[in-house]
Amino acid sequence: MEYEVIPAWHQLLPGFAGPSRAILLKGEGFALPARTISMIPALRSRFNAAFATGSYESLLALLHRRCGVPVEFRVAETPIFVPLALLDEMAAAGASLTRTLMGNPAYLAAARSAIPEGYSVAGETAHPHFLTADFALARDAAGELVPRLVEIQAFPSVYAYQAVLTGAYRQTFGLDSTLGCFLSGMNEKQYWALLARTVLSAHDPENVVLTEVDPRRQKTLPDFELTAQRLGISVVDISTLEAVGNKLHYRNAAGRLVPIHRIYNRAIADELIAREIKLPVDLARAWDVEWAGHPDWYFLISKFSIPWLSRPPGAYPVVPPAAFLDEFLAGPGRDVLEAAGVSLPAGSGPETVYSTLLLKPLFSFAGKGIQFDPTQAQLEAIPESQRPNYLLQERMSFVPTIETPHGLTQAEIRILYLWPDGGSLTPALSLVRLGRGRMMGVDHNRNQQWVGASAAFFPGESRVEPT
């Protein structure tokens, strides 16, 4: 296959800001060139040799002080060190996939029809304000180490916490000032300014709220607290919103009713559904309010997109083959997977095990509901009406690339994008999850060391500036 180097590739994707070079696979959409990825062994060896257990305790204490609340999920003892080119390639892939989806009316119509009844919200924005794209490092057919998409979601992540985590790693372990972590050429000050612009737009922080279900009990509370500290907004339980006329309001710390002009939404529909929470206001009604992270985008760019992105003729090699469960059991989905090179057992009896596939619910968060090695009986046990809400995706083997005192460890890298009103889709920062378990989420790697939530640094010019 022929690769073509395209300078200023972001000019080909209107509304996207990013690095200046990428590799495109001619005639087959976006792809990454086959090559061995160096994880910068010199930096890894230097960090491991200097590591002391006391430093890790200092890291956790520093995070606690800066967040103002305990960090309840596991933080890894180490960041990772990767070439900026690797992060740029992942960022380019996520942006290209997003543009493909947003430019496909048939896809958007199908995704919109999959929104659970009663959970479509009025006032959908022209584009998502937040986007995350998760990538694994896997071996391709030629044995080369390449990024592969795990999932893509138009929903906020821990933008504030992740920036603070990178600073905590840098301070605790004395990382060199020439190591960068922010993307698109930004420094820390510019990152916080872009986050503020995306969340606040032109509104007074008093009239902007971060909404979540029971936020004080969420593991992401440190991010909420840091967002409130840095942006000056309030964190509000979405179940306490109050309506006065056509406006939504919240009660501030003094109990005063304050009008809401913009909502930074962190409430996930899955949790509202699972906990059978009935909101005091009908969000399907057209309220006089803006959204930073409109809830519908959570559904419109999600795991629902993966079968669409992996279908020929426009299949993206970075996307693993996938099919909706109903189509798989009916036959066409199975044909698609086999045509894409996925090895499937010949039989389809009740005890047939699909060891090369993962069963995933479409709308779930943090790896909830994922099933390894599903059997035919388990697939058929899902009610027929629910089968369109599941997909079967080729199971990827994460390649362990991070050397630790406890053995080689796998890394999943998430690219965090921001897309402010009147601005461009911009890769801003990366988030890393380290694990040696079957799954990469921090909840799936308990009782282990040198695993958990982490950050990525890359060599480059000095990017450390006072905030």
C-alpha cells in the first residue's frame, strides 16, 4: 500500500486545529504507517532507576491538596514517555473519524434514532464541545506496533484533573521542563484558557453550572472541584434544577436562586436510566439555556459509530471490525466480520465461544457491561428488541510497552479534544490508563502497583510557563 505525506493536513478538515503533518493512506481514508513505535527507553530507564516509594506517597498527597478532596481511583506511580508524533497521529485519527461521522447524514439519522426514548434533549448544538478518542497499541498483520481505536465519545472527560495530574507528576518527580504534555502547541496557560472558553463561552461564571447526578459521590469529584476552582462555576446536582418561567435556576451556597445561562453537562444518561432518576424539569422542552456538551452528542458520537466506521468500502484501518448484535445473529454482520479477516468458529451452536470478539453495550461508560468470550447462547439470550443496542467488536490484544518493576504494562491513551463556540476541534491533552488486567479501566486494575490513571509526556521544547 502507498502512503502519502500531506503537509498541513488539518486544512483538509475544516474546523480542526492541530499539528502540521500526518500520514494518510491513499484511497482508503485515514491510516497510520506501519512502523515500530519507540516508547523512549532512555527516559523510562531514568525514571525507574530514580523512583522511590516515598515519592509516590508525595504524589498522592500533592494531588489531595490541589484537588481539595480525596482521589478515590488508583493513580499510577508513573507517567509514560512517548514521541509527540504518536500522540499527533492518534489526534489526527480521532479528528478524521469525527469529521466522517458528522458529514454522514445517514449515520447521524441512525444514531439519533438510537437515543433512548425520553432522553433526547432540546437545543442540540451544531457540534460537540468535547470529544475523547481512546487508542490501544496493538500488532497489525505485519507484526508492527500500531494504534487502534478502542472507542470514541463526544462527552467530557476529566479535563481539569488531568492537567493538574501532569503538573503533580512534573513537580513530584522533577521531570525535565523540556518534556511537554499539552497538544496542538499549547502550554498550560493556553490550555486552561481554551477550557474556560469552551465551558463558559461569553457568560459570567456565576451563571454557568457543572451538572452531574449526585456529584459529591462520584469518583470524578476531584475534576469537578478543580473545574469549579479554576473556572469559578458551581457544581450542581442535576436533580435539583429549578424552573422559573422558561429559565432554569440553581441554588447557590447562600441558598439564593441563580439563573443558569449555560450548562457544562457531566450527567450520563446511563446513570439516569439505571437509577430511574426523574428530573424535576423536562429537558426535552426548549429552555432558554445553552449547553457546553449537549447531552445528545453522547449518543451521536459513541460506540454506535464503530460498525459504521469499520464497514467497507470506506473502512478506516485504525478502527477494529465490528457489527451490531442483531445483524451478527441475522447473518450479514457475521459476513462483514469474516470479510474483514476476523476469525470466527465454524459452528453456531449454543456452546460456541467467540473468543475473538467482545460484546459491548452501546451506551455505557467506564467499561460497564463489556463481556469477553461471549457464547452463542449468551448472545441469543439478549432480547431481540435490545440486540440493536449491542455490538460485537474484534478483540484487540494490547501490547505491553511500559517497563515497570512489576513487569511490562499496557497503556491505553485517550486524546482529549476541545471545540469552543466559534472555534475549532482541537486536541488539547492526553490521558493514560495503565493496566495488566483484562480491561484497562482503573476499576479493573485494583490491588496492583504501577497501574491506574496516568499521563503522557513527550520530548520537545520547554513548555512549562507560569499559569
